[in-house]
Amino acid sequence: MKTLVLIAAIFVFVGCECSKTDPKTGSGTQTLNSTSTADPSAAASADSIGAFTVTVPKSGVVGPNVRAEWTTEGHAEGTIYDYLIGKNADCSEIAYQGSDLPVNKIALSLGKGTYYLCVTAKKDGASRKAENTPYKFDVELES
């Protein structure tokens, strides 16, 4: 038992390079080093952007002019936003997109259909998606 503890202690002291699947892409490997001297505040910086949600538009909105908004409580001055409006649930079939917006609202002209709004807040290299991303809504046109 003492030998096992000693080996474990040496392993931790010397450092370990481990591999795992990259969480962003789901493929490949990412190297982790337990002896890293990275700034511990960098990992917590993503938490510096408060949780937020998309609040408008409500489903069944009458278009073609559509307004979208999201909350900003807990977001420091200088937070910017990227958005995608997609025709599918992962927002990969893009109808509209915008980057680095300093405001929490957009106005668009959309045709009849189902859309998904994906919003990401960014500040100082950190980012956070809206809690309810993708936000599904339907657009109806006036008769």
C-alpha cells in the first residue's frame, strides 16, 4: 500500500499529460497538464458573464418586421453579442446573423416560418450562450 501511495505522489509531483475529447468539436484530443501555471482567474472568466435569456419575440408574432431582445442583467459595460437566426434548431442553416453588437435587441424582416435565435454574450475573451438558446419562434404574415 505504501508503494502505491508513493507512486501516486510522484505521479502528481512530476505532472501528467492526459488526453480527452475536445468538448467544443467532439473530436480530436486536448492535452491537459496538471503542472500548468495558467492563470486560475482565466478559467473563471466565463462565469463573469451573467446568465441571460431571450425574451422576445413570442411565438406567433406577426411579421414581416420582427423584433428580438434578450436580458442583460449581470452583464458589465462593454459586453457584446453575437446572434444567429436559423431555420433549424442548431442555428446552422442561417437566415440572418450579426456579430459584436453592443446592444441587446435587433429588428429584422422575416418571412412566414419557424425560426431559432441563438445568442452569445462576449466580454474579455469569455463567452456565454443564452440559457434558452436556441430560442424557437414562429412568424405569421398578415393576411
